Amino acid sequence: MSYADEYLARELAEQGRATPVPPWVRYPDIERFSIGWRMGSGEGYLHLWGGWTGTRTHDELLAYLREFAPIPADFADWAGGLLLPEPCDAHGNPLDWEEAMDAQADHARALGLVAPA
């Protein structure tokens, strides 16, 4: 078993779940743009969660996110990014980073996944 598989198994056992909770649920004290997502426990969990979500279909991810709705407004882009990973403009051109984050957050809001700000 790989380290990532062991880490996931430990988290699922600790959480008493078959699927890992989203990062904002696992670490509610780490704010959206905190360094905590780039270092330490938040970073490790974010990698674990990203690996797990990367193996799920769009429909599975939508059902998963609905389980945790309403998602805090600060994390709307993370939720939307799972469902709309590469947003484009009307001509099919990729959006820049900030525009992509906004489009992803708007997508999650349009699906009714996000708590009012």
C-alpha cells in the first residue's frame, strides 16, 4: 500500500466515513487564502483530497459536494473547480487565473452549492 493510500485509509477511519470530508470541513480554522493550505496538515490533506477527487466523475463530485452544501462562500471556487476544471471564454480560450476562479465560484453558486456570502 502506498503512503497516499495509507494516509487516506487513516483519515477515513478517523472520520468514520467512506469518502473524505472536504478540506474546509476537515480544517475549519484554516482560512481560504491561508498559508496553512501550503504547509503542514492543510497541505497534506489538500493533496490527499485532490488525489481522491481526481478519480471521481463529474456526477459523483456533484453528489459529493451536495452532501456538504452549503459550502462556505470563501471556498466556492474550490467546489466549482472540481466541476468546471478549465473554464473558457465564449470563444473557447482559457481564462486567466482570477477570471477562472470567479467562473468556478459562479458555477458552484449557480448549482446552489454555496452559502450566501
